[in-house]
Amino acid sequence: MSRWKHSESIVVSREPEELYALVSDVTRMGEWSPVNTGGWWDDDSRGVGAWFTGRNEVPGRTWETRSQVVADEPGREFAFIVGGDRVRWGYTFEPTEGGTRMTESWEILPAGEVFFRDKFGEQFEEEVEQRAETARSGIHDTIAAIKKAAEAQ
């Protein structure tokens, strides 16, 4: 199990299916994420196995990643893995008093650790810790923004 992982939850006054519909539309993630500026499906496929591309931006760096959907259960879970084996991002939805407990999670997978070690060499720890910190703060900001948007509808 990776030491680079994080999750955070928030209660949103909406039904699980409504929140699932928001976050599983990868074309909208740029509306809420402080790093992702947009996304698009790579073809007409949807569901587990479908691929999409996301554009990300932080000061001094812009990049795109391809990700594959690995969980697609309306009202329960939506998750994808960047590069198909490197970093898992996911959302779960649990009915609770007052709405839905939505949890966003992030984890560098074993293949991701190998990828980053090969890419960054001696700078591996510093580079991965920087990405982990961006994910931690980004998750907090993203779920707060999704809550605000969902409850404004």
C-alpha cells in the first residue's frame, strides 16, 4: 500500500445519483478543481474501460494526462487511473442524514511509484511529496466547490 494517498469527505445536500452525475462528467471537472482546467472523452466509450484526457495547470507547468475509468457505479462510485496504472482518483457517494457523504480519494499506485522513480531519479521523494501536497489541498478545494455547485442547483 502506498504511503502517498489521501481522502477527504464532505456532506452535500443532494442525492448520491445527482453527485455521481456531476463528477462522472469529466468535461466539467475544470469547473471545480484548482489544478484541472478541463477534460474530454477520447472517444464515444463510457463506463469502465473508457479513456479520457484531462488538462492540468499549476504555476509554471501545464500538462495533459490520459486516464482510464475503473469504477462506474451510478450513485455509488466513479474512479479512474491516470496512465492506466499510475495514480488512482476516485469518488464515492454514501447516503447519509442531510444528503450524501461524498469522498474524494487519491493514491499513487505501485506502477506510479516506479514511473516517478524512473522519471525523477534522486529528486523522486521531493517531486512525489510535492504532488501529494497538491492532491491534499486540491481535494479539499474540489469537494468544497462541488458541494457549492450541487447545492446551488
